[in-house]
Amino acid sequence: MLEKLKTLTGVPAQEIGDRLEKPFTDPKAYSKIRGGAGGAANLTDIETAWMIERLNEVFGPYGLGWRLEWDPEFVHVQQPSEKNKSWTATIRRAEFHYILLDADGKERICTAPCSGGSSNNELGYALKGMETSAIGNAVSKMRFQEQVYKGKLSHANAAKLLKAHAENGKEGAANKKTASKAKPAAGKPKANTKPKKVEEETFADPSLESYGSYVVPLGKYKGKTLAELLETDVRIVTWFAEDMTATNDVAEELSNQATQFLVEVGPDKLQEIQDLQQEAV
């Protein structure tokens, strides 16, 4: 089935994950998240221009080969306060659509549910970041930049790691070319022409952690992680994200962390957990 489907640019359906997963060659594609909980946790951001370029290469031009659709009903905007001067825009449910062509050239629209969120001093940029976040959330499930999400590639090690990969590739190509021309002398073993292996530990970035590991610093649930509270009652984390009145910086950070955690969990998983909790009552 999959072998008969291709994107508008001719990428076979079974190769989409590999194409999206391939690291960018320019380390500038990876940067530290600026500000907010992500910045405090030293998380890595994949620059939008590079992401859009990769999606256009794999699926075709935006609007033709792929697009993001969402309903304002699922958008939550948090206005700036005295303590937090930035706007926060969160979308709980959106759909990433991309087109595949079958052997007869008939279009098939595929859908990946997603969610996203962003904060910025300007509302327009917060909404734009929200859309970008949702797109990233969708394609991450399709293996986009998988090494980043696994914590093996980050803004901190991108330059060193990508350089090592480039040198490895050149050495491997040179060895292959030399091996194809040279004939080993009789009775002598062939030279080892395998490229050097990049050590796995160079990929490590232990700073990449789930928002669910955030420990509530105050109130009735002090000492509990957001992940633990989500398993107990979805409504607790939702209240932190949407309804809690933040009266100080600590409470504001808790609200931001809860918002990002709900985005990370995604609307489908969130609904699944909530349904199970309601059934257990």
C-alpha cells in the first residue's frame, strides 16, 4: 500500500520519516529557546525557516502539499499581567494536512492532529509562534528532527556533531572510491575502509526533559510533579494552565509550565486520559 503512495515532490510514503528525520547541515538551524520555561530548561528550538524548507522539500509548497488548519474555538489567549508582560497563545486542537498521490495520481489528504503554544510581547508574534509550534508538534510524530527530541542533538552540540558527520561522510566516500580502484595484493588482507564511528555519548543532552517533571512549588499539591497530577486528575493541571490567578512570579511560572505540559501531551492523549478518569468515577 505505502509503496504506491508518494508526496507531491515524489517522495515515497515509506521514506517520509527518513527525510524528515535527517539532521540539517547548518548548525544555525538549532538554537536555544529564548525566554520562558523552555529557555530556563535550556531546551533546543528548531528554527522555523529550516523547518518550512524541509516540509516544502518533502511534501511540496505550503498550501499545495501541506497546510495547518485550526478553529479559533480551540485557541486560548492569555493577556499580559503586571508580573508577566508577554502574551501567551495556546491552541489545543489543530490539524496538519499533507497530500499523497496514489498510482493513478489521485490525491489523498492525510491528517495529523496537533497542538501548540507560544509566548511573546507582541500578540501577533505569539499567535504566529503558536502555529509554528503546532506544526512542529505534528511533524515530530512523523520523526521530524528525531535526534533533537531524543536528546541526542541540540544547539549545544550541533556544530561539533554535524562537523563530525560531514568529515565522516567525506572519509567514507574517499575510502569507497579508493577501494573500488585498488586491488589488494595476493595474500594480504584488505585494508579497513570503514568510516570512523561517532561516539554515541557526543549526542547526549541531558537538559532535555519533559515539562511533566516540573514540581509544583506551592499550594495543596506542592511537591507533586505535573505528570503525577495529570494521572490523578486532568482538571488540576488544566486549572493551573487556564484558570489560576497568578499573584507572584512563582505562580506565573507554574501556570506557564502547566500550559506547556498540556501542549506537550496533546489534545488526543489528554482527552483519552480524561475519559479514563471519568469512567473510573
